[in-house]
Amino acid sequence: MFSIPESGWWMIAVVATGFFMIAVPALSGGMKYQDDPRRTPEQQARQRKWMFYLGGPVLFAALLGANLLRPGPASPILFMYSVVIVSVPIAIAPVRGRLIKQSLAQQQNPGTKVKLDRLTAVWIYGFLSVVMLGVVVAVMAATYGK
């Protein structure tokens, strides 16, 4: 699995980040936020979009850079990063409608506590747990005996 050269893993990590940056805004499409009287909805949407597109890659680069400071090959870290960053939008996609309904309901009742319904929680936590288990097993199997 880790026979891919390190430059290839860097490219995979960049593509995974690009996928995340495209998929997350697509998943949140259709959400209507409450209006802020000081700003128009278009200004709010533009500000959120710029914060996501500028802040996201900077945050991902900082996380990746911090993990790559350790000595040794970077391939396992880049593999784990790529799988996790791609699996988050995939985990959210099937329950997107439920999440949007809950978000809009919370906006209409600002004092209420945000709580996932049981099906949504089981799906997201279960899917991400299986992905993390698979990643750990893959890394352990690839590095076992080295």
C-alpha cells in the first residue's frame, strides 16, 4: 500500500483537500440562515464562503505540517489524512437533509440545544468509526515487520 512514492501521497492529500473543499459547500446548499439586520444575506454568504475557502486550506496545512514534524516517512500520515478528509463529506451526504432540518430548527429556536437524532448519530459515528478502524488496520498491516 505504501509503495506509492511520497510525492504521490502529497498529491493524493492535495486532491483529498480539494474534494473536501468542494463537497462541504455542496452539502450545505439549500440552507437558509437567519438574517443579520446589519448585513444582507448575500454579504453573509460571501463572508462565510471566503472564510471557508481561505481558512480551510490554512487549517489543513497547519494540521498536516504539525503531524509531519516527526521523523520518519510521511506516507502513513498522508494516507490517514487523505482517508479522513475524504470520509467526512461521504459520512454527511446520506443524512444531509436531516442535518439541514435540525440546523434550521435550531436557528428558529436559538435557546435550544443542538442534538442529533438517533439515526443520524448512529450513521455518522458508525461510518467514521469503521473508517478509522480500517485506516488503523491498514497502517498497522503495512508497517508490521519493518
